[in-house]
Amino acid sequence: MQIKLEAGIALFHAGKISAGFACEFAGVDRYSFYDECAKRDIPVVNYDPGELEAELEYLRGNWL
């Protein structure tokens, strides 16, 4: 299973597959997959700067 996990993480990091598919491929749950990504400093959320700013503006206007 470790080889599948490593391959899934590598493919996810390269943008070839989604996190969900990587989890299925590796045979691990999403939380375990995210934990393994965190250990390798691989972000699991990939906002472009414009999307992030829009989210922050929304939160500032509605929650903060």
C-alpha cells in the first residue's frame, strides 16, 4: 500500500489526478491522505490569488 500511496501523492501533487481519486487509488481515507500530504508540505487546497481574495472579501463582508 505504501507504493500506491506514494504514487497517488506524486500524481496529485503534479496535478494529474484529484485528491479524491488519489485516496481511492492509494486505498486510504481522505484524512490520512491529507496528513501524508502535510508531512511532505504538499498543499491540498490550491487557490489562485484571485479566488483567495474573493473568498476573503466574502468572509469579511459576511462573517468578520
